Amino acid sequence: MKQLFSYWYAPVFFFSFIGLATWMLPAFSLSSFYLIPLLLLAIAISFVAELYLPYEQQWNLAHNDRKRDTLHGLVNELFNILGLALIPSLGGLIPVLNLWPGNWPQALQLILAIVIADCGITLAHFFSHKIDLLWRFHAVHHSCLRMYGFNGLMKHPLHQAIEALAGILPLLLIGMPMQITVLLTFAIAIQLLLQHSNVDIQMGMFRHVFAWAPLHRFHHMKYGEAGNVNFALFSPVWDQMLDTAFYPDSRLTSCDLGIGSQPDYPVAYSQQLKEPFRKKQVKKDAVLSPSFMPQPRHDG
């Protein structure tokens, strides 16, 4: 039973929740706020799945981070909701090119939105590891010492805004409708839960299609630039194009995670919000990677 669960948990979770949200909104003319309970259900199921089949048992235990991660999640999702609420009022301020294929079925429109947003968010993520100013804010996300679903929502609010602008603003400029914007935001939240999941997922053929936890965990390695792999949010296709794709067959522990050059990175929520503004530079270290990792990737 657990073997079947390991293979089918991720695809069933992904397609069920996104499919249900896609069906619910037009079927019942629901406000986007009705997706909040659906997201809470997804979070609850992700926690139960991690208890049932954990990748690393220790990652189910608090690392003095529950309050902090909860605050990150609440604040960032609140900003997402506020951002969605503000979009209609900004309609007259943003020049829109009416290029969006609004006559397509809603599911195809969502797929198109995911592909375009994935490109923008992946590039923002990639350059956040190359540009020091961006890394300062992105480092908050990399400071975690365990991987579980809620880590996907653990971001500095300003860095979340940067990724949102890179992924969603181009879509708004070509006329993406509000309903697709809401579904895209929901799909991103579902993907983040799977990308950082502590479930012992077996991907099989999906490893070349979806950037779920078995690939993304290795992006959180503390070993300097060796962790500059698997940047993509939804699909590893973008990493293949960036030459940053890595398909691991080894396992990680808490000892492998974090920021190697800053093992004392602040843990408290308020301190993490202030850390990017300190004068001290926050850079990834040049620690050599273990043998199972690719060689460090350098610019140029």
C-alpha cells in the first residue's frame, strides 16, 4: 500500500486539487475567497501524508520553526489575497494587450498561464542566486533546516512580490482574466506544497515533467553553489534549458540543508524580515559538495 501511495500521492494531489478548483469557480460562480478552505484542506492533507510516509522522519519534528513558518504562510497568503483584490482596480493603470485566448477552454487557459508564469518565476529564482541584492531576500527561504510542505510558503514578502511580478505581471499585460489569475495563484500554492513535501514521493516518469520534492530538495543543499540546480517551479524543462537540471538518486538529511556560510542565520520571523537589510553580505559559500552532487556551477 505504501509503495502505491509513494507513486500516486503527488499526481493525485496535484491534479485533484487544481482540477477541483478549476471546476468549482465557474460551476458555482464562486468568489475566489472560497478557494481558501480548499487550500487549507490541501495543507492538512499534506501534513497527514507526511506523517504516513515521511521521506525523513526528523523533518516531521519541529526545529524551533513552527511559529515562524506559520507566520510566513499567513502573511504571504494574505498578501496574495490582497494582490488579487487590487488587480481589478489597477486595470485602468496597466496598458493591456488583448492577446489572451479567452475563447479557449478554461483548463487550457490555466495550462498556458502555468507555462508562462513558470518561465518568469524560474528566471527570477535563477537570478536570485546570481545577484546579491536578490539573494539577500531569497536567503530567508534557504535558511530552513528541514523540508516539509509548508516550507514553500516560507519566503520574505518582498521576494515573493518579486517572483509574483516576474510570473504574473506579463500575463496581466496580455490580458489574462481575473478567474485564471485566481486559479494560477491557487495552482502555485499547490505546487509549492508538493515541491517542498516531506512525503517519500517516487516520481517515475513524472520526474521529467514536474519539479516535485525529489528534485527540489537538492536545490536546498547548503554546499555552496552545488545547490544551484533545479530552480524551476512547475517543470524541470526550464532547468534543462538553463543547464541546471539535476536528477538525484541519493538521500538527504537535515545536516545537508540550510546556508553553509551562515549556519547561524536568524530563526525568528521578525529577525528574518530584517536580515536582508543588514550591511553584512549574505552569500552562498564555496564549500565543496559531497560526491553525489554535481560540481559547483560558476558564472561565466
